[in-house]
Amino acid sequence: MEEKKEKEQKGKSIKDLAKGTQVWKAIFGDLLFGEFKPFSPINSLMRGIAKIMQLHPYNMSVGGKRIIMYTFCLGGLSVFFFALLTCTGAFLMIYYNPDVNKAYANVEDFRYIVPFGVLIRNMHRWTAHLMVMFVSLHMLRVFLTGAYKPPRELNWIVGVILLVFTMLSSFTGYLLPWDQLAYWGVTIGCSMGENAPLLGAKGPFALLESGKDVNSILVGGAAVGQPTLLRFYLLHAIALPLGIAGLMGFHFWRIRRAGGVSGPL
Amino acid sequence: MAEEQDETKDKDEVIVRMSKEEWEYVKDLHVSVDYKEGFETLTPKQQDYTVRHLRDSVGIEFIAGLLFTFIIMVWSLYMDAPLKELANPSDTPLDERAPWYFIGLQELLIYFDPWLAGVVIPSILFVGLIALPFIDPNKESGIGRYSFRARPIAVSAFCFGYAMWYILIVVGQFFRGPGRVFYWPWEDKTVVKDALPVEMVNFHIAGGFAFFILYFSACVIAPRLIFKGFYKTLGTTRYYIFVSLMAIMLLVPIKIFLRYIFDVKYILSLEIFNTALNF
């Protein structure tokens, strides 16, 4: 008998041992994976939020535990990154002027003067990279699990537009520090529009002259300058985030309408 | 309580497919009601069960968010966002590059004229992605699971394009030095390397036309002959849209191949109304 008991104790995994400790119970006991009371305030709150936001299905079927190996949280993390970018971006807006003569100095101020300026700017930049990456990975996941098939076609289209908006958002933000990297990166990007057939000044069968073509709507002139900076700032800080937020709301609502995430939920 | 459960069990027996692990998870909860019917129809115990699932998936998302907050914080503490000197329109840097997610397109600039690389190819890509759910004729199989066998053509076509996009990005980001010249990782990028003076050749105009006509007709006919039933399942319109999109996608690696092996600059070089159209 004693041998058996010893064996049982040896067979316990580290996770089981950790679950027994007071620290685990204190942190995860009522909140996460431990014992739980169905009608505790926190669960009622969660149900209420789920009902209002429609972020999660009201009811979830059996496979729910496998969610992490199915969606890898890619879409959810993209939303999280968007929220993080909004917060850090709002902080950066306090100190930033979209003016050719001030912009670079403002960004330098983040380094040397503004408290936590470096940290917030770094977070904004790296999170932006992560968001572009995760949105495109999310698209791959959706394709591989056939989640674009009926009745979710419209949501796929909205998703593609969201991907483009994410890239444009990142691209317009690229110019704002007004350093060499930004200036020439955006010049390269905008030269693409210049070469559009018919509508670009340098493209084949150009109908419009330089400074009046489709590219100049974005750049606000023949070359990247003050008008470009202001336009990109407004796009980056107002138009694109609002567009993304609106489309995202529609995206989630469509998921619920289609009966949830396509997979084993 | 017990009576209630027995009643529901008798009324609507629903067979739910689940693994042994999931069964362990719910066996004491008498899962026998179709969950899609709505929250109200479930017994209290089953309500607990659904709420518990909700809580667990929210918990996973919470932990994922926490993990990435940590990763971003550490990343931001140890690596500064790049900031070079003040923008100077009169000083073009040797290695001007677009942001990384557009570097794939910048890579294409080496092989194609700007109007193709920067406008036409991305537009086709965008339209193709939007049209994708309507091109795929297979409306039922492979939903909700990772399965190559259920739809091999769709998965391989998409993954090919997706991989190409990222391979171009990796090459553009890590294998290009000053002047967009190719550098191996062990070569020093601060040493300016002259591009080898290679004489580029163009196909003869007849050859160019012949190439495109042969290529597109091969792309249209070959899948119909090789994959029996492929044309039938897709239908005429879908088939031609799918095949032409695939043909255009495959032209990119073909052009890269021709450039490096045979030093071909343009496959087809036309001049219409004083405008050069080079492919």
C-alpha cells in the first residue's frame, strides 16, 4: 500500500504540484482554470460582456478547450495589438506636431525629454510590426481551415480590406518621424502610384501631368513634403484607425451571425 | 433537478462527437442537448458547462495577451526603434528601402517595370484575394480543420503565393545591400559592391508573343488534361479565372528564373502610341 502511495506521489506532474499550492489558488482559483462557481459575480460579468460585445458565442460547444491549437489566438491578438497601438499612439500624439520643422525634433524629444517616451515609442513601433505580421498569419489560418467558405465569404472580404488598412496604417505611420529612413521609404512607396497606368504621371498612357496625377492626391504635390506629412498624419491618426475599428466591429458581428468561429468550438 | 435532466435526455438525444479527453471534461454534466438552441433551453448544470467553456477560452486569450505584453515590453526595453538623421530630399541614401511588408513589391521592381510591380501585380493580388471565396468550388469540405487532403489544389495554390510573398520579403530585407545588389549573409554590407556589368537581352518581339501565347494556352489546357474532373467541378467561368490568376502568379518566379539564368530583361517589349510596354 505504501509503495503504491509513493508511486502516486512520484507520478504527479509539476503542474499538479503547482495546482496544490496556495499561490496558484490565489491567482487562478476563482479567475481562471481552477474550481469555479457558475454564478459568481465574475462569471456573470463575463456573460454580460460576451452578450453585449458579441466577442464570444453565448454558448460554446464541446471542443472549446482545443481553441488554442486551432486559432492560435491570431485574430484576438491582432485586436489586442490594435488596442495597444491606440493607447500608445494617443500618448505619442500629445507631444507630436505634424510639421516638417518640428516633427523630427519632437521624435528626438521622446528619446531625451519626455518621461517614458522611448519606451512608448518603441512599443508603438514594435507592436505595429507584430500587428502586420499577425494579421497576415490570421489570414493564412483562416484560409487553411476553410473559414472563408459560405456563409463567411463577406467576412473574408472584410478581412482582406482590414489587412490592406493595417498595412496602410503602418505605412502612413512610417513617414511621421521625418528622418531619412521615413522620407526615402515613403518616396519609394509613393513612386508606385506615380507609375499607375493612365492615372499616374510616369505610367504608360499617362493622361495627367506630374503634380496633378493620382499620386499627388496622396502626396499633395510633386514630391514628399509638408502636405504629405499632414495628410499621412491625418490618415494615420484619424481616418485609418476609425476605418479599422468600424470594420472590426462588423467583422466580429459577422462571426457571431455565422454561428461562431468555423472550427471545433 | 435529477428528473429534469432525465427528461431532457429522453426528449432530445443529440450525439456529440468528442475525444476521450473532452468526455472526461464533461462526463458529469450530462451533455445531451444541442447547444445551438440557445442558453435558455439548457439545464442549470449545462449552463455551468457553457459558461465554464467561455471562461476557459477567455482565460487563454487573457494569458496570450499577457504574454505578448511582456514580450513587447522586453523588446522595447532592449531595442530602440530606428531613427536616422533628419530627412534630406537632396541626399538619396545608397540603400533606400520600403517598410518590410512592402519590400516584396520593391523586390519585384528589380524584375519588372514599376507600373507592373507597383500597381498591376498588387491590384491583381487584391482582386484575386477578394474573389477567392467565389472561385473555390468546394463549399463544404475542409471547414473547421487543417486538412491538406480535403482540398489539395486550393491549399497548395494559396500556400505557394503566400510563401512567395514572404520569400521576396526575406530576400529584400536580408540579402540586399547598397544599391539593391544581392549580398550573401557572410558578405560585408558596408563594402559597396558594383553590380556585375551583365548585358541584358530581350526576347525578339515574335519570340515574346510566341512565349506568352504558348504559355497561357499551356496554362489553360494542361490542368484540364492532367486533373480529370477539375474542369467539371470548377465550371467554365471559374476555371478560366482560376487558371489565368495562377498563370500570372507563376510568371513571377518564371521571370526571376529567366533573369538569373539567361539575363533576360524583358520577355516582350512593345511600343504602342509612343509608350513602352515591357513585360
